[in-house]
Amino acid sequence: MKKSLWISGIAIMLTLALATGCATTGPALSDEEKVQMQLDTWAQGLIEQDMDKFLGTISDNFSARQAPDKETFAGFISQAMEAGYLEEAEVSFQDAQIAIDGDVCSVYPVDLMSIAGSVAVEVVLAKEDGEWLVTSLDIDGL
């Protein structure tokens, strides 16, 4: 009986070890896949009006013509949410081209639509400590 219990225990341990090993040894994601995942999170943050999710995709080094730093940009987005400009927001990457050059990536055009209208945006990301983060936005017409 003890031998049977001992063999069952070893079988369970081997099964768990194999399952854990298989789950962690999958192929690594490409930079383009990582960028797309970050863009999806960025878009979800806007659509859901979730500032924590949205700002989690923004670099502390963020800078744009409309907002010179992350804090100013966060205030701009927060005001837009409070004013209702992001109601019924949609983000489309359908026509977007992802161009990666080293640790910098440009994505254009990203189409943003809401009850306030629509704009095309160039989103620039940079790889910081292995993570792609939004470092700049250029909104057509602004």
C-alpha cells in the first residue's frame, strides 16, 4: 500500500512538472506582437475610460505637441473623459502600419472615433526595460 501511494505521488509530481514546463517554454512573442498587445490595452483603456489601464501603457518619458509630459497628457485625457468626449469611443487599427526600427515603433494611422468626432493618430512607442510603452502621439489636424 505504501509503495502504491509513493508511486502515485511521484506520478502526480511528474505530471505537474511536465505541465508547468510545457506552459512556460512556449515561443517568445515578437516585438510586433508585443506592440499590438500594448496597443490593444491602450485602446481598451480609452474605450472603457479606465485611466489606470490607459496610463499603464504610457511612458514616464511621454512628450507630444499637445502635452509636453505624461502628467499633462493624463490631465488632458481625464478632462476629455469628464466632458463626455470619449463616450461611444472606438479605436481602429485596420489601416495602421506598424514600423519598428530598433527600440522605436511608429503606428499610423490609428483611427479614434467618439461622439466628439474622429481623428487619425500616429502612436509612437519605445522599448523601455523590455516593455513597449507609448512615448508620443501626433494627432492629425491638431
